[in-house]
Amino acid sequence: MIAPALFLSFLSPEIYSIAALALASLIFMHRGFRGGPPLPEGSGSLLAVFLIMAMLAVIGPTFIYGGFGRDFEAFKFFIAAAMFFVGINLGLAPKKEAPILTIFFLVLTVYYATHSTNESILNQDALLYPPDNNHTAAMVAAFLPLVVTRTKGRLRFICLALLIALAAFVSSRALLALTVVSFAVSLDAVRKNRFILAIFVATAVAILLARGLSLGNFSDQLRLQIIQVSLDFARTGGAHAFNFGEAAFTNFLNVYPIYRRLEIQHAHNMLLQIWAAYGVLPLLALLAFLANVALKALRLRNQLTLLTLGIIIGIGMIESLITDIRAFGTIMFALGYSYSRGRPIDAMNFNSLRRSDTVTSPKVSHS
């Protein structure tokens, strides 16, 4: 059931947007004509808050500063909302997602392994190509909680092995560190021994900070300078209810010399990107949405959603996430899917993960 939503991410951004809206429309019409299982409790309010955020994001770049409709990039938040809706609905299906996730990770790994070997770059004029390295890493990281809690046996370890390989090919320390922790909690011996688990967590932290502690490498110097320039913009020209949009913000990022005079596309921070590009009100609406998801997941004891949301927020502190609609839409799909698929898991007892191997239908409170 999740195959269309995942493999849409290989389409070009324009075609992806059309396909995502079409998929959401088909699901909406199917529910209207044939009905279906009730949506998880609170789904409507979550969608409403995110749609409000999407509407606020459009106001500045499209209607105030964009000459009434000339800048359509901000409409991508509606695409992301559509994929969140798709995720909530497909999460209700009894089908198992493990085989499709395995194939999805395999295709991405083979694709980036091929490009890494050939030292080629992504052809962004092609009809089919995945998001760039950083966005691909962020996109698949959102599915790690699903891999750990909803897949079992060999497929689980195949998925984790593929993600470790993918992390190497896309040079993502964050994905590698998260996958190491996911691998650790998937092992019975580690779950039963907190000392060993602590060793794995320490290893993950070392992976994440191995090059960053000195801040002497190209990647970290670049990120720090981008964040500094973005903060300067947000403090001086970004303290408005609505801002000019991402195109104007990107132009500002490239006015002053950045490290080695590279062309910079975004702030490498999701909250900072939305604040600087879209304004204070869209940022507050996004924060309200994230808080709403967290509170509802806590009340429903939906551990899967809490883990997914935590990874999204964590990755969002080092990546903008929203600048590629295919990655952003897939991440929102993962969040919606986890909200439907999740069930109470005792956060203090990793042995409960073993029980998830034998449960095939989610226990979600319904309204």
C-alpha cells in the first residue's frame, strides 16, 4: 500500500506535486464513496493546523510580495499536507510495509552507489531522480522507527544494513548514527544490557561528532557560516509576519561571500528556513503543529509517532527539509503513516519491541 507514496519521490518536483495531489484526491474520493476505517483520533485537528500553516506560508511570497500569484513555490506546503493525509490513510491498511521499505532502500542504495562509483552528479533535468544526498538521508531517516518496531527478522537487519551503506554513499553522519542506534535496539542482547546499549549510543555520538568537534572541516565550517548569515537575516529582515519567500532568501544568502564562495540554497535548519523565508506567523503555525502531534501522541501513548517526530525535529536542526518537496512530502507521509500505524509501546522496556514482531495490526485509538 505504501509503494506509490515512496516511489513518487523519484519523480521530478513538478510531476511529484501533481502525483501527490492526485493520490490524495483518489484516497479522499474513495473514502467519500466507499467509506473506510475511521481515522485515528485527532487526525482532523492535525490536518487543520498544518493547512493553516500552509495558507500562512503562501501569503507573503505569493500574494503580498509575489505580484499576486507569481511565486508558486510556497504552495508546496499544501503538497506536504496532502502527503500527510495520504500517510494517515495508508497507515490504516493491514498490509505489511517491510518488503516495500526494503525494496525502496535497496533502490536508493544502488542508485547512490552507482553515482558514487562513477563520480557523477544528479541530472536534475531528468524525469526520474531522487532528492540530493542530504535530503535523501533525512527522508529515509524518518522511517527508522518504522523499521525497528514494525519489521522483523531478516528484513529488519537487511533494511538497517542497506541504510548503513546508503549513509556511507551519501556521506551522512546523522543517518549513520541513527541507524547504529536502531541496529542496537534491534538486538536482544543489547536491549537486555543497558551498558552495551550505552556503548552503542556513545558510538553513534562519536560518529556524529567525529569530524564536527574540531569544526575544522569543510562541511561544518560551511554550515556554521550559513546559519550565522541566516540568523543575521532573520534578526534584521525576517522579523515580519510574512516574508518574501525562499527565492528572495536564497538571493540574500548569496549576496555576501560564503565559505569558498559557493552558491547556497538554504539555511540548513528547518525552523530558521521557514522563519527567514516565510515569516514569523508560518513559523509559529509550524511549531503549533509539531507540538500538537507530540501532545496527541503522548496522550495516545503512540511511541512510533514520538520517535518519528523526534528524528524529524533532530534532522531538521541540521537540514532545511522543506527545500525539496519530494523529501518534505515523503517525510510528512512518514509522520502521518506512523500516527496511524503506531500503538502503545513501553518506552522504558525495549523487550516490547519483540512483541511488535508478532502484531500485524496497529492499536490506535479512534474517535
